[in-house]
Amino acid sequence: MEFELWWLLGIPVFFGLGWIAARVDIRQLVSESRSLPRGYFKGLNFLLNEQPDKAIDAFIEIVKLDPETADMHFALGNLFRRRGETERAIRVHQNLLSRPDLPQEQQVHAKYELGMDYLKAGLLDRAEETFNQLLDSQYAVQARRALLEIFQREKEWPRAIEAALGLQEAGAGSRQKEIAQFYCELAQDALVHMHPEDALPLLEQSLQADRTNVRATLLIGDAQLAQGDVEGALLTWRRVEQQSVPHVALVAQRLMDGYTKVGRPQEGVNLLKSYLEQASSIDLIEVVFKAVIELDGVDAAKQLVSAELRRTPTLLGLDKLLEARLMDAPAALWSELSMVKNLVHGYTQKLARYQCSHCGFKARQFYWQCPGCSRWETYPPRRTEELNVMN
């Protein structure tokens, strides 16, 4: 290809065109920024400096000056909701919806925000009605998530199952673990009302949704026990080991009571000791400790907790060892041991907590659903101090 002289002439032409285009963009940007009210930048600055109260005041001024600014209404409503002023957030979004000239897309957005206001305010019936109106909109997935939260709060488990299945079909990820827990909730209610025959089919559905669901296995055993089938319950509870070894601590007392009921307590103790070798925990030691005292005496119990303390040194274990020592301590040492025991026990009460792995909420008892963040199966079956030692 031969060199052409006009190529050199084209270079400054292209450069000039680029310079003109840049100038036009800059002028447009400056023009648009000048059209924005000063309060907008003040409010934005307050938000960036984490001063939501002052940001709200700035945005209120903008809305007063230009009540047609929908974006400002959305920002203001969200700020009210985040600050807990749900009544004001509701009024803002209701005012938006009352505007006949509001574009369809913004109407749907305002309706979704209004539903979130109702949900935050605890007006669950209004929130449910609002989100149901959004199931055919671009906010369908968000609406289904909100409906799932509402049904869980209201403990409407069949509707929660339906909502979770709808989310799965919408491509919002698997909800099988939650669905399994919803069936467990229904089964738990049936057991409370002394209907084990109704609980068993629900628990089978739970395991179909999630084969690793330990709670379903525990409740199947409870239902079998309620029907008088102790041997069947024992076989069922022993399946927990196959699902999750750490969770055997949750079934330990059931197993010990069951083996005692059929007249084979030593078999139960031996089984739980084998579990201790696989997954030691203070809850499991507690059950075995009491059983060993009854069957083999205080000396055997002391040897048990001493061995476990050497293997897993925790204050919770030390507390249990001191309890065993006090049972046959000489009168001269009993007072001092008792004082040490009380000091250690008082401190272990602060450590003997289960902790949610998602939000960190601590509780004295084990929960399948965290009371703090409402997530399912976020509590490890071990106490916080034991987890710290393991880590």
C-alpha cells in the first residue's frame, strides 16, 4: 500500500472533531449539574458523611421546591424507613402513587417501596396485599422474598412452602433447606397436639427436600416414641450420626432415655462414649456424665470428665470436673473446691452460648432458626468456647 499525502491532513481533522465532541459533552454535563438544586449536593454530602438526619432535611427542602421530583421522593422515603420513621416513609410513597402523571415504571417502584414500608412497620396484611400485586412485575422476585418473610413471621408454613417453591421456579436459588424446615414446623405442631400419625408424612416430605435435615430425623424418632415404638425411635435417632456427627449431642439425651426405657442403659452409655471419641462436646459430656454416675459411680464419672478435659481443655469441661470432685471431696477441701467451682461456673455461664454463624446472635439454647436474623440452620451444635478451642 502506497503512502498518501492526504493521510497527514486527516490527522488534525480527526483531532479537531474529537476536541469538539469533548467540549459538547463537558458543556452538557455542566448544564445538567447546574440544573440540579443545591440541596441535592448538600444531601448527597451528608449521606456520604453518614449524617442521614441532615440529609433528610436537605431532601425535604428539594421536595418542597419541586414536588414533581420522583427520585427525591424515593430517596426521602428510603431514608425515613432506614431511620425507623415508617409512617413518614409510607406517606411519601403513597403521595407518589396518588400522582396520575407518574410513569408506569415508577408506579411499580413506588408500590414496591410502599410494601417494604409496611413490612418494616409490621403491617403484614397490607404488605402481603401490596406484594401480591407485584408478582407479575419486574419486582416479582423481590416480592416473593418479602412474602416468604411475611409467611414465616406469621407461621403460615404451607404458604411459606408455596412461596419458597415459587422463588426456586423464578431462578432465585435453591430453597430446599428452608422448605425442609417448614415441613418440620408443621410436624412439630402436629406432635404438640398429640398427632404423631400426621407428623410422620410431613417429616418424610422434609427429608425428601433435604436428606441431611437432622431436625426431621429427631422428630421422626419423637413421633415413633409417641406411638410407643421405642426401638424404632432408637434406630431413627442413631441415623443422626450418618447425617452430621457434631449434631449427635442434640440427640444424646433422647438416646439415653430410650435405652434406659428398654432396660439397656449400659448400651446407651457405651454408644454415647463412642460419640465422644468422634465429636466431643460439653452437651454430650453432660448426658454421659450423669448416666455414668448412676451406673458406675462417681470415680468413673471423674475419670470420664478428666480424660475429656485433657483432650479438649475448656472452662466448661473444668466446671464439670469440679462438680465431680465435689461429690466425694473431703470435708477439709470441700469449702475451697466449692468456692472455685462457683467462680468457674459463674464465668462459664457467659461462655455457654450457641452463636449464629451469620449474624453472631448468642443464645443459651440451640435454635434451628436464628432469633436475630431469622436464618435457618446457622447455629453450630457446639458452644462458643468449644468452637474457639477447635479453631
